[in-house]
Amino acid sequence: MSSIVSVTDSAVNISSLTLDSPDVIQYFKQLPEEDRHGAAIRAFEIGVFCLQRVQMGHGLDFVRLEVQKLIQSAENAISKVPKLVEEKLGGETGPLAPVRTAVTGAQNAIHQKLNEVGGLFSQHLDPANAETTLGRALTMLRDLTNPERSDSVQQRIGAAIATIAQTDGTLVTTIKREVENATSSLREAVNALTVAYAGKKGAEEALEETTVKGEKFEHEETLPIIRDWAQTIGAEFQHIGPQNQPGDFLINMKDTGMGPCALNLVVEARDQKDRFGRSRIAEHMNNALNQWKGNYGIYLSKTESGLGKEIGEWHEMACHAGPIIACTFEHLRTALRFAVVDFKFKELLQSRREIDAASIGNNLGRFRTSLNHLTQIKSKVTAIRGPLGEIESEADSMRSEINNALQDIETALPK
């Protein structure tokens, strides 16, 4: 059954392979000639798969044995606690020493009194007379064994036991200390495991609400749209988000298919639940525009939950560095087109070039009115989506009206 096995990065070659196993011979005999080659390959693949799983099983057995050793070590440590406690309590300096001393003292006292009583009986044997030596001896003996008296044997032993058995007494303190010493290693291992698990879980939850979540929205959803739009109109495009500065995208419109324009557009993309109002957006975008020498800004939130209630889905405002559009991701393409026509229109008005300012101004008003109407319609649809499906059609009409208005403005602007 000698053979040569050669292995490359892409294949295993076995030459002159002969198998004399009866099971193998019987299996291949029952197969048609044309199926035997594929069956041999499958047999090798299944065999390799089984061998890999067996090796993995050995690894799991090792982990299982280590865990069992840890548990056995902890059980051995705990089993030593009774013996340690007995050793600590049974010594001459242990917490039971006061009890032993009290009992021994009581025994000595009793023996002493009994000896005295014996001597008195040998001298005066009149127990009925309390004034006689026998009577006094009996009285002393009764007092010594009377549990109602504070100097009795019972009271002395009880006081000694109560002292060492208090919550902060010697007995309880010693037992507690020995138990803690015996279980400290196990407790530390459990605490370390708990902290590690809590830390991992906390980190995962934190990542869901921090930069990782925002980067996914920035890279996977916003980047392709802005990059493709910039390439379509021939504008210069930069992804500036990885530089950890205010602003995520920079679009320069110096020389485009829409004509030369001094627009430097900075876009900030956010995916967060913290609502940003007018003042926070203005402050943030003012820093971003100053950082990248921009003159127009777009603050983009993935959903309306990241914008203040006074912002809604779309809001136009301004900061010291230039105009700003705050909107949701749904209106990104509209915001990009509007920023271009709005900037070019204001630029042409300042240069006093001959343009149909009235027509463009009317179309801008038409755009804003339709956009506001669209926002109101969407709010109504959200509240009463079921019975008022026709409002969706009107919203689609408003979207078409918005696009037509922008197209009319873009056509009217000189290139």
C-alpha cells in the first residue's frame, strides 16, 4: 500500500495508491465505473473532516480537565475549613479558651465548696438549723447552683459563651476569617470572570451608541451618494472624516459641468439619538467651515431623532461662516442640489449679472413651499397611515414638484 503524497498550495496529489481494506473494496464494487472517482474524493474529504473534529475534541477535553481541576482545588480548600476552625478554636489561645477557663474555674470552685461542706458535715450534722455549719454549707451550695443568681456556675458559663458568640466576638471573627482565607482564590476567580464579562458586554453596548455606529453611517451610506454626485457634476471631492476634525466631506465647485462656482461645501454626517438644535448645529458647522475654509454647510442626521424639534426634517439657517442646511438622510440629494443653486443664485445677484431673478426667486419659493408641504404630509401619514393612503400619492407629487423646481432653477442659471 506504498504511495507518494505531494502537497501544494492548491492540491494534494497521491500516486500509486492501493487500498486492500475489505470495506473499501466492497463499497467501490457496488458503484458504477463513472462514479468511483468522485466517490473516492468525497471519501478523502469526509475522512479529513472527521480527523479535524477529533483533534478539536481533544482540545475541548483538555479545557474540561482544567476546569475540573479548578473545581476540585476549590472543593479541597473548602473541605479544610472545619479542620482549620477546630485547630484555631481548640488551642490554648483559641476563642474557646475563655469557656474552658470558666468551666475549669467553676469545677475548682465546686470542688472547693464540696470539700468545705464535707468538713462542715464532719463537725456539724444538723441540716435543719440554718445557723449551724451544715445549714450554712447547704445554703452556700444552693446559691452556687441557683441560676437566678449572677454569681452562680450557670451564669458564669453563660456569660463566657455569650461574650465569644457575639456578632463581633472572637468565635465568629475567627470562623469568618478562616472561611474567607480558604475561599479567597475561588472568590477572586469568580470576580475576575464577572468583571471580564461585564466589561465585554458594556463595551459592545457602548460601541453601538458611539463612533462605530456613526462611522458606519458615514462610510457605508453617506459616502457613496456624495462621492457619486460629485463625480457626476465634475466637482472635487474629499473624504475628510478620518482626520478627526469637524466635518466629514468637502466638495469644491470651482470648475464643474454646472459652470464655475466658488462654492466650498462641507457636509457633517451624524447617526445619534442626541437631538441637536439650531445653536448647537450652528456652532458645530461654523467650526467645520472655518476648519476647511468652506462657505456653505450641510448638517446631515440619519433620522429626525438626531435633530431638534424646531429643525424637523429640513431647516435652513446660517452661522458666521455661511449658510447651513440641516436635514435628514432622506433629503441628502435634495440638499446637495439646493446648496448649489442657492449659492449660485446669491452669487449672481451680488455680481449684478443679467439673470431672470424673479423666475428663479419664484422657483426657490416654490421649492421651499413644496418641501414644507411634504414634511407636513409625512407627519400626517405617520399619524394616520392606515386610512389615508392617498396622502402618500400627494407626497409623491410634491417630490416631483420639488425636483421640477430644482431643474427649472438649474436651467435658468447661466453656466
